[in-house]
Amino acid sequence: MKEVILLVLLIAAMISDLRTGKIPNGLIVFGWILACIIQTESFGMTGGLIACKDAICLIGICLPVFLLHAIGAGDIKLWSVIAAMHGLAVTWQIAVVFFAIAGSCSLIRMFQQKIFVERFYYLVHFVHICMNRRCNEPYETADGTELRYYDKQRDGTGCAIKLAPFTMIAYVVVLTGRWTGRC
């Protein structure tokens, strides 16, 4: 049952992400509430608490990626709904499939737009600055702008991809694999 509920939530998130570029907070909150109810019904109060813990842990794990502007807050919150529904172990399986699919599509897009070298340069430069910066220094470049890998004004939206569709596809792949005994 929770698989069907989560699939419907992921489809709704995908549609919203494709149309507006955002995942509604109402959908996320609804997903968290449903996850807590489902886990509480299945495993008692402990299940509800574990669902909350898994959602919070997932947000904490993904927070650095969000702070680097490499993923949106809506995508992280959507992933936290998955963690609340299925736990961190299954979420990890979905994440592996997600990164393979989304990463491949992102590379293809960068090669098609002939911006792979430019994006790779930004990544190397970004990592170099981060590694050479002292812990008490602000996340700023020499000109005072905030340090980030992706900057919408500098980079535009040509290289940005919507992640909710890839999340939904990864979920279906893992769910199918689990049903057929392959995951």
C-alpha cells in the first residue's frame, strides 16, 4: 500500500516540477504525515518515530549538497518522504539508481550543449577553493560573491535538470527490482 501512495506522491511531484520547477510544500507535508501514519500502523509508535528520524537524517545528509546549490530544497524534502516511507537502506538503493540515471542524463546534456569542459572547470575551481579555504573563512569568492558551484545568473538554466522525474523513475526501477527479487 505504501508503495502505491508514494508512487502517486512522486508522480504529483514530477508533474509539478516539470510544470513549475517547484515541488509544493503541501505535497511534502502530506507525504511526511502519511509516512508517519503508515509506519505507526505497521510498527507502532516506534515506527512513527523511526520515520521521523529517517526523514530528518536524510535532510541532514543532503544539506551540504543543498548549501552548494547543487540540488533544490524541494528535491531534498521529496527524498526525505521516501526515507520516511521506506527507511534509509531502501532510500540508499533508490539514490544509487537515481545518481546513475540523472548523472548520465546530465552528462549527455552537457556534451550536447558543448559545456562539459566549462562545467568541469567550474567544478575543479570550486573544489580547489573549498579545499584551500580555512574553516573560519566565509563561503565567498575574492570579489565578495557567495561561493557556489551553480550560479543561475552566471550559468543560466541550460544545464539545470529537473530531478523529480529521475527520482520517480529510480523509485519505479528499485520497486520493480524488489518485487522481482533482483534488489
